[in-house]
Amino acid sequence: MRSELREQAQFWERRFFATPPDRSLADRDWSWLVERFRREGTRTVLDVGFGRGHWSVALARAGFQVTAIDISELAVQHLRSWAEEEKLQIEAFVCPAQELPTNRVFDAVIANSVLDHMFKEEAEEAMRRIRAVLRPGGLLLLGMDGPPDPEDEAYPHQVFPDGTWQFWGGRRDRMLWRFWTDEEIRELLAGFLIEEFTVRPKDGRRRVWARKLYAQEN
Ligand SMILES: C[S@@+](CC[C@H](N)C(=O)[O-])C[C@H]1O[C@@H](n2cnc3c(N)ncnc32)[C@H](O)[C@@H]1O
């Protein structure tokens, strides 16, 4: 893996796995997601940048066949053992989103809070690949952070020409983060029909449901 990606993987491992991960998030009410996928006749789901794996586990518990990728080896080990303990159908492997192989097809893809943790061009490449593996008419759920708040602004960081921030020191040391404007998110979703675009009032976090257009509609 490229050294910049390894650096990011190490950051997330420090953040997530310094202490045993809390699995309770998977026990929350996921019906908003599960029901929507069921209505679509979804069977296979790809979880991009799955982190501690709550989304993957919640979906696998509901009977979906989940494939999950992350840059972190520790994340993969954790999710594999969690899936084994619960006898869930989850295939987890290390793979940067921007290097996702495009030889598989999924009914749905989720990418929550991951494409905003890389450079803009890398996120664009990741989205091209996500689009390539999603079946025509399939649903993508994309989650992107809201704009920087005063705490983010105050945290030591440098800003790259594409608008990506890298934090230095403390608990965010080396984390890449980029604020995507609503317009940029819409551009990123070229080739999709945006069905829902919601902004959480408390922090501006965006949740977007987008459907992959059929080839003739591109
Ligand atoms: C903020 S967490 C989100 C985790 C999960 N999606 C969730 O919503 O709980 C970001 C995750 O993306 C992973 N990640 C960061 N850069 C990545 C990349 N280029 N490709 C794949 N995963 C990446 C990190 O290792 C981390 O697990």
C-alpha cells in the first residue's frame, strides 16, 4: 500500500482501536436503512470504509450479503472476528476505496464518512469505481461531514491546494479531511440520480441517497 495510505490507516487505527471498539452502535434501530434496501430487493451491499463495522454488521444481521472494505488491517481483523462470532455473511478485506477493483457488481453501496477523508481527486476516483461496481438502478448512500466548526478551525492543520486539510498533533494527528460543498457533492455524483439530499441541522452533515442511472441516461 502507498505510504500516504498507510499513514491514514495508522491514523484510523489509533483512533478506533486504541481501546476495544464499542459494538453497541450495531444494536441501534437500523430499520430506516434495512427497510429501504428491502423495498429495493437488495441482496448484496458494499460498505466502503466500514471502520468499526457497525453498518456492515447491522446489515448482515438483517440478512444482506455484505462486502466491506477499509484501508485498515486492524479494522478488517476486527470485523472478520465479529462476523465469525455472530456467524454473519460478511466478506471484509483491506482495500483503499480509490483502488476498488471493478470486477464485481453490488445491488447497493454505502460510503459513510469516508470520501471526505482523502484528497479530492482520490475521492473522485473512488466514486468512479463505486459507480462501476453498482448495478444500474442500484442505490448509493453517501455520508459527508458538515462544514468546519470553530474547534476544527482552531485545531492545527495545513490546507492543500484542493482544499483538503491535514491535522497535526493530538488525537487528530495526520487525519485528512475535506469539506465538500453541496455543489461539489452533486458534481461528484455525476451519473447518479439524487433522490434525497438531507442536511443535519446540528452540524451540517449531509446524507445523500443516489440511484445509479442506466447507461442510456448518462
Ligand atoms: C470516519 S470513519 C467512518 C467509518 C464508518 N463508515 C462509519 O460510518 O462508522 C472513516 C473510515 O474510512 C477508512 N478509510 C479512510 N481512508 C480510506 C480509503 N482511502 N479507502 C478505504 N477506507 C478508508 C478509515 O480507516 C475509517 O475506518
